[in-house]
Amino acid sequence: MAILTAIAREGFPFLLKRIDPKIKEEIEKLQLYIEQTAKQEKIRKKNFPNAIIVEDYKVIENDQRTED
């Protein structure tokens, strides 16, 4: 019964943690990363409310045109 409540509470990651300890570590790292990025996003929004978000920024090389 305790396993079923843990699965209901945590979902699929609980099963993976029980199967492989390396997967458990990776899941914990991912959860920590998600928490940290959420905190950073909250701080960024607080400090810079009017900031422009640039998600897909690509540097394109300048055209090299030859002179005649």
C-alpha cells in the first residue's frame, strides 16, 4: 500500500528510483536543476520586469562579397 501511495504522489520517477540507483541520481539532479532554474527565473523577473527574452538567438555570418 505504501508503494502505491508513493507512486500516486511521485508518479513514474518513483518506479525508476526503485529500479536503478543511477537513474535515481539523474532524476534528483534533474529535479534540482528544475528548482534552480525556477528560482533564477523568479529572481530575474523580479529584478528585470521589462526584460526582453531572447530564446533562439543565432549568429549568422556576414556576407563576404567580392568587389569588382
